[in-house]
Amino acid sequence: MKIVTSGCTFHAAATGRGKRNGIFLLHGFLGSGNDWQYYADRLRENFDCIMPDLPGHGTTLSTDMTPRSFEEIAGQLAEAASRCHPCPLHLVGYSMGGRLALYLALHYPGIFRSAVIISSSPGLNTAAERDRRMESDSILAESIRDNYHRFLDNWYNLTLFEPLKQHPLFPEVLQRRYTNDPAALADALEEMSTGRQPSLWEKLRENKLPVNFFVGEKDTKYVEIGRQMVNLCPYSELVIFPGCGHTLHIENRPLFLDRLVAFLARIP
């Protein structure tokens, strides 16, 4: 399906016809809406799932957009969510998609009824940290433009993805990554860099939605970030997945589905 907004046409995979509770699912960097299809197939009896390709990913390519800020992209996603399904929707986001989802939950609470934020953060606290991150992400973007296959080799050799590389699903995940457009990905990385994201640390205190922060036990950096977020964020809970790393929704699908369904079942 296509979701036309004032600044971007999002391409999205979807299940259902807008007659049941909706879930708006945002994938991570290098992914696409189809990354969520396994869960959409198992949730379809009770939920409609809307799974957009984020800008520069899948079929939402650079031809569909003009350069914009993190806040503008989030605003276009909020518009897309409100147009594609009766609101309010449940919200799920992983990593980069989790940062966008957290921004949406805190700035557009009327559109959403709950949020699950996976392996993600509220951004960086200081302008100096954001400047350094923008610089490093610009260098990373150039490496994508220069040699995408070499970039993927280096990317998945990061310690962050060690559990994923050992998982039987990794070859399938990697093959899907090769279908992306490198130039569009590089642009997206610079636009949605953590360095360009406004810090949400103070905004967490204003949260009005039920929120679960999902993190993998082995992803120690994000376990600590999750603990800090829960201390600041009302109506939130930290859920740690034993034996999992950053990509917990791939590494243990049955447990992720079980905990997601259990959380959604508690939402009025």
C-alpha cells in the first residue's frame, strides 16, 4: 500500500482492513517494513499491522522525498499513521525505528495508545555529543556510497551484532539487506542520525502512554539506557530478554511474540 503525506509517499506492507486494533511497526536501519511480516502473520487474527518502509529503505526511496530534519520525518510518520488506520494505534519500533517511535509517542500521544521501544534510546544529551555523532555518521554514509557490500561486511562484524551473526536467520537477514539502494540508505542515515535527533531525555518525564522498553540481556549498553529511561518515564517498564542481543526480535521470535502480545493485552 501507499500512504501519501504532505512531504513523503510511504510504501508499506499491511494486514487487515482497518476494522481491528492497529499496530504501526517501524523497522531499524537497513531494514524494511517486511522485516515485521513474521509477526504480522501471527497477529492478524486480532490486529491490523501497518509496516512502512522508512525513508531511504525498501521502496520508500529518495525519489519520494526531499531532505528534511528528524522532526519532519517523525511528523510525516505521524501523518501517515493517522491516515492509514483509525487511531489510536499501538506503536512498535526497533533501533532507528525505535528512536522515531519514541519521538512519536512523546510528541503525538493522541495518535497512539501504547509503545514498545526495542533496543533504542532517547538520543544524546549534549550538542557536542550530537555533533560528533553527525560527523561519524557522515563518514559512515560515505562508506555506504563507496562500497555497500564492504560496508555490510564491516557493519555486521560490529560487536553489537555478534548474537545475530550466530543465528540461523542471519543469512536471510543479510540477503534482504542487499536489496536496498545504497545512495538512498546513505541519505537516510544522515537524516535520521542519532546526532540529528533532538534529545528526548527530559521529554520522557511527560510521557502519557503505556510503554515497554525491550532490550536484550547481552546488549549491555542498551540495558543501562533502558534502566535510565524507566527511571524517568512514567507508565513504563523495562523488559529484558535473556540470552539475546541487539536484534532480540530476530534472535528469539517466540519470546518476543509472547511478550508483545502480553503487553498489548493489558492496554484498554
